[in-house]
Amino acid sequence: MAIPKASLLAILGCLCFCSSVLAARELNDDLSMVARHESWMLQYGRVYKDAAEKASKFEVFKANAGFIDSFNAGNHKFWLGINQFADITNKEFKATKTNKGFISNKVRAPTGFSYENVSFDALPASIDWRTKGAVTPVKDQGQCGCCWAFSAVAATEGIVKLSTGKLVSLSEQELVDCDVHGEDQGCEGGLMDDAFKFIISNGGLTQESSYPYDAEDGKCKSGSKSAGTIKSYEDVPANNEGALMKAVANQPVSVAVDGGDMTFQFYSGGVMTGSCGTDLDHGIAAIGYGVTSDGTKYWLMKNSWGTSWGENGFLRMEKDIADKKGMCGLAMEPSYPTA
């Protein structure tokens, strides 16, 4: 049956109108995204070399913002945010922020575990070493893959405070420049245990103000005066969150995690839960644990990506999950220095 001409025109008019509405909506979305990008550039002081680079980076920003918006629309215990990494791909992020030199599942020689016989009944229900003055302000490793140094220094700063009563910001750059004769290779990656070994053999680390961070490999400046020392280090028994709890209840602990996925890249707040990889590639520091009002148990972590990432530079990750490796593998290879 033939459609009357008037009806056909009406249908075509409707289709044209709908198409125009969709086109207008897409244009508004793009304009809104352009405005978000411009605002983000202003916030983070980002300047591109030319229009071509800006256009390319805008497409990356748009894709990342779409991922963040989609994730936040779901039902999660944590949320993501547009942070300083919003105009780089996840591949680019992994190349500069995670630890290329980390050897996952490396066989570790037995060290002993001082907290083995500590009773769980004697442990506090929650602890935050920041409130006890054992954590320095959040630092930023920049475009250097030396998270291992920041993790080891955070743990060392903690035990120095607990043993001497003085909180001193110690030098990551001394590790980056001087701890280069073994597996630790500055911005190319390293291991926290090996950092502890260097600190012991070096007679400690100097304070950060005397050997400031440059975010790049440099020549070792020998003769620096030590501002914090350790006697030894111990590994927490692997894949045992109970043992990790015993250690963290007594001091800040270095922890290795899989920190390369997009939820880690754009984490903004809440307790990180859900699926996560266990290919260890990032060093952070466990500085406490607790439980939220809805009963979610968490680890409190100090990261080294500046205060614009996460909860002012800190991260909460779900505690006591079914996987013995822990969230993102956090229970696989923890360790801590002793004084």
C-alpha cells in the first residue's frame, strides 16, 4: 500500500528533525568536552607545542573522561576522577608511573618475621600512622619510574620516627643516583628489599633537603651525612593479610601492587574493590588499616603521585579479600626495615 505523500513528508520531516537533534546533542557534548579539557589544562598548567598535539591529546582526554564517567555511573565502593594523567593513554601511564624493573614473584631469602607471635587480640581495630607523626607529606615521583625508592623511603621514615622520635624527610634521589650496582636502576625500576640493603650498607640516607629529588637519573653525590639509619629488614610472609596486619599495626610497611590499570590511574576516592591484576609493578607504603561505616575493611596506602591523585595522594584498598594475594597483589611481597 502506497504511503500518502503528506504522510511521507511528515515521516521524512520527523527523521530530519531527529537527526538534527542527535547532531546538536553530539555537538553540545563535544563542546562540553572541549570546555572540560580547557579547564583541565588550566588547572594543571598543561601547554601543548602546537594545534596538532592539542587535537591528539584532546582525543585521549575525551576517551579517558568517557571511561571515568561510565565507571562512576556504576555501583562501586570507589570512584574515579579526571586527574593529572587525563591526557595520556594507559600505555603511556604504565611507561612512566609503574616499575619496569620489578621482578614479580622473585624468590626471596628467608629473613625472619619479628611479629609472628603477636596476638591478633593485641592489635588495634584500626590504625593510621599519619596521626602518630610517622608519615611525611605525600611526594611526587614525576616522570621517573622509581616508585620502589619512594616506597622504601616511606617505610624507612616511619621506623626512624618510631625509633628516634624524629620525623625526617629522607632522600629518594640518593637511592636513585647511588643504588645502581645491583638490580635497582633508578628511573628504570628497582626493588624495595634491595633499597633496604643499600640503606644498610650506606649507613643510612641523608635528608631530602640536602639531596633533593630531581625526577631523573643523576650522578651519585658521595659523602652525604646520614639523617636516618636502619639495621636490617624483614619480609612479611607472602599471601598472608593477617601477617601484614601484624606488621602494619607496628610500623609503615613497603608493599608491591599491580598499579597499572585504568582504575588505578584515575582512582579518586573510596575503597578500591573488585577485580584487579597481580602483576606487581608499583611500590607504595601501607600506613594503616580500618573499616568504613558500611563495614568494608581497608588498607590505607601512601602513594607517590602527588596530592592531586587519589585521596590527597593516599589510597584505600579492600582488606581481607578471598584471594590470598590481596587486592592488586598487595599481600604478595610486603617488607619493612628494622632499627
